[in-house]
Amino acid sequence: MNQGFVKVAAVTPKIKVADPEYNAKSIVEKMLEAMEQKAKIIVFPELCISGYTCQDLFLQELLLRKSFAQLSVIAEATKGWDGIVFVGLPVEKNHKLYNAVAAISGGKVLAFIPKKNLPNFAAFAEARYFAPGQDAADTILWQGENVPFGTNVLLECSSMPGLCIACEIGQDAQALTPPGVSHAEAGATVIVNPSAYGEMVGKDSLREMLVLSSSMRLISGYIFTGASEGESSQDLVFACQGMIAENGAMLAKRKSFAAGILYSDLDLERISTERRKNNMFCVAEKKDYCKVMFSLDVEETDLHRTFAPLPFVPEGEEKCAKRCRDILSIQAHGLKKRLEHVGCENVIIGVSGGLDSTLALLVTADAFDLLGLSRKGIVAVTMPCFGTTERTKSNALALAEQLGVTLKEVNIKKAVLQHFEDIGQDPEKQDVTYENAQARERTQVLMDLANQMGGLVIGTGDLSELALGWATYNGDHMSMYGVNAGVPKTLLRYLVAHYAKECGVEALAATLRDVLDTPVSPELLPPKDGEIAQKTEDIVGPYELHDFFLYYMLRVGYSPMKVFRVAVRAFDGIYEEEIIRKWIHIFYRRFFAQQFKRSCLPDGPKVGSVGVSPRGDLCMPTDASARLWLEELEEI
């Protein structure tokens, strides 16, 4: 439970209809198994103590009395255990019967929560037996104590800020205004749904959509568990469906007709972060809610959820291809609009034969095609200097030819050497001045050519470089429109690979594949034996690590220690902990120190949920102190 993680379980035990004693034994058995696995929130199906398909047997006094008695057996089994259990049973109050869920912790029933919306159509006839639950909290006498009873009950953990649980039951989630909406508005961060949906063809996907949309709209964790096939009777079949979702993402899903326990971990800190970001989400104290407190021991949670090492890249070939098509389209249409707005038919791009400038050139070609303009209006400028290698230069030339754009070469060696002489820089001293003078000279050439041609300079820098400040201020940092500004390096590679696969021109595809195989480098230092001597990832670290850090810092809002923890899990077997520790320190130091470069970025298309544009994505003070973040890293 440290760092906001809490382990949860959606349990579907095997039961017998109308046999509370058998069912209670099955419930306790599965409950103890989940307890041993340190699950803190355990959810059982709707009416699982009695069985959901009891029909008119619900009207039998014996069944009701035995069901209530077995609740005591289940509650007794929770003594000495650290967690909370939700289990369904029929509950009578004032001669009315309710389809209810009991919340149990530490040997006590904390609350009874009745179902509010009763299905009464087709094979479902709940209104024949049950009364709809009311919002206002009442009480029911259980073992000599008055226990809260009503739909508007919040179970809040006193020892874990952010853990507040509410319950909606079965088809409650399908109501025009589901109870979960009100629960979330009242502060619930986790919604449990003990359910008993009958199975039909296609219904499993509809329920999945319901669970995902509920967790997304409510910005919450959502635990759904359905009744087992032991409920199957007459015309109804039950399929044991179980799902655990968070903020619109499915964390775990049980196969149909597979009773048992489904585990995952909810991230309460992430839920809170998402709610803070979303100003449309408003939580307010509601007087018609009963708040019941319980406590959990705060301890380390053994995580079940996985963390993709490439969070910007969708898993699965089909999803990745669609993401690439969408991003390339966004980039091209963004540039198209800028060119239309200024009435420009010429653009200038510095091409190095590297990954970033290659993608910028591809996107620009697509934008010109959308406008119906000749690609000859795209001027690809290669500017060889001290660090240029034959491989990158030849790739730049090949790309220009294969894409049908205008190629221009401007050798900047003489200009840079003259500049060194003017400012008194020793050309043998290969320091930051030596490097940045080349980057700024290239930018000056591009800007002046743009003036000559009445065109725009297209920027090539990507999101990962901007996050690290790996750009020369007023050099490659500056342009008139940065098409790659929203694309992280790890995703950029997939975009170029996708273009190579889809372009249909083998010569172009071969060049793009060679670009992908070329080490990332600014090529500002002389090559060694004709090969690139300055490799970016040797200096600032692997981009796949930095992109991971960036995603979980900005998109998810994790603290440095939590970012490190999930990075170790995500890159297990790829990077040692010491390597991750080294580069995460560098990431945070550079991220804070380089904000001044991001504060004056040129426009560029936003393509994803993470960005560093000062116009909305990252409104960060240029001189913010990094002390808190760096001090926490020292504790690792």
C-alpha cells in the first residue's frame, strides 16, 4: 500500500443455489486464499450467500435466516485480517426484502448496501422479490449493533488517504444515472460491483465496455465480479466474468466460465492525480451520505500489474500501426494548416540523415501532398561540418532524391572556423562552444535561406530532446514550426519504421531502415575511422529509460521514488537497478535545469497526452527548484 498501490481481488466462488452453508464455506475458502495473497479489497458476486437464481425461494423464511446466519460465519473469518470484504445476500428490513451487499472488516459488518435499480424484464424479475434501495442511510440491527443501511454509503480508510470505497450492484451500473456517479462526486475513488449477469452471445464485450467507460468517466478504480456457473438454472447461464479497471484501462480480466480469483493493484495516487488534473471533476461533501471508517495496515504491496517499458508505444502490431497512422496524419495536417495560414509554398529543413530530420522531412512531404503543392518547394539542406559522416550524408541525399524534394548543400566549415577566429575559440578545443557554434550556424543558414525563399524553417527536434534540454539554445532548439515537438524518441522510431513498411517504394524503405540502424548523434565531434564518435545515448542515457521517466512523471504524476520502483519492474532483465538509478538522477537534474529552453518553444502539433509546450502542456516556472525531487532520489 506504499505509494498508493492497493491489492484487490474479484472473486467468483463455486456455489449451489439456495444452499447458504455450502456457499459460505466456499466464500470463506476463497476469501482466505485471497487474504494469504495479501489482497486488501475482496469482492464477491451479488447474492452469492444465497444464490442469485433462488426466485420464489427468496420468500422463504428459512433461506433468509440461514443466509443472514452465514454472514456471521464469513464475518468471523475476517477477524485478525487486514482488509475489507464485500459479499452479497438477501436482507430483510421492515418486512421488505433487499438485494444487498455487506461490507465486512475485522470481524464486523460495517454497512449493508442495497441495490437501487432492479431489472424486471426478460428473464430478470428482481422486482418480484426485492424492494429498491433508498439513498438515505438507515440502520439494520446486526449482533446487537445498528449498522448503516442504504445506497449512499462511503467506506473510507483512515490509514490510507485516497482510499474511499462505494458500491453499486449489478445492473445499477446500467441505469440512466448510475449510483457510481453520485458516489464518485461524494469522494469514492474505488467502485465495487458485485454482479450476477446472465450470459448471452456478445454480452461479455458489452459488460467490458461498461466497466471501462465507468472507470474512465468516474476517474476511479472499478472492481466487477460476476456470478459463477453454479447459478446456471433453467434459461439462464452465468459465466464467472471478472474485471478490474482503472481510469479506463483494463488491469485484469478473467476468462469466461473460469471461476476463481482475479488479482490486480489499484493505484490510488494515480486516480487522485487524474482528478486533480481534470477541472470538470468536482468532489463535494454530500449530507445524504453516511461515511463509515475502517483501517488498513500500510505496507509494501507486491505488484501484480505490469508496466510497459515503452509507455508511448501501443502493444500489438495492429494498434501500433493505427497509432502511427494517426500521429503522422496529425503532424501533416498541423503543418498543412500553418502553411495555408501564412500562404507559404516553400519550406526549409535541415537534413542530417538522422532519425529526427528524416521524420520531419516525411511529414512535410505528406503536408505538401495534402495541399497539392509540388514537393520541389521543400528545400532539404544538408550542412556538413566537422562531425558529418559519409553514412548520414549519403542517407540525407538519398532521402531528398527519393522524396522528390529540392536538395541544397551548404558546407559550414569555413563559416564556423571564421567564427572561432572572431571570438577567439581554439578549434582544437572541442568543448561546448565548439559544438554549439556548429548548431547555431546551421540554424542561421536555415533562417536566412527561409528569408531568401519566403519560406518557413521546419524544426526537427523531438519531445525527448526537449525534456532533457538536449538542444542548442537558439540553435536546433529554434524553428518556425516544430513538427516533431510532441513525439518522444521511442515512438519516433516506430513512426519511421511504419513509414518504411507502408511507403511502397523499396529504395525509400531501404534508406529509412538504414536511418533507423544509425546511432543517434548530433554529429558535432569529428568521426573516428569514418564512424560516428558522438553517440547521444552514451552521454545522456538510453532514450527508452528517459521516455519512461518522462511519461510517469508528467502523465501519471509519480514521485521520483515511485518512478524508480516501476522502472525497475518494467526493465527487469534489461537494465540493472544501478543503471536505472544513475540515469534517473540525470533525467531529473536535466529536466529542471533545462526548462528555460522549453519556455520559448516554437509552435508544434500536440499528438499525445504528454507534452512540454509552455502554452498549456507544461506550465512550469523556469527557475523552479529541483531540491525536493533530487532529495527523494537520494533516499533510493
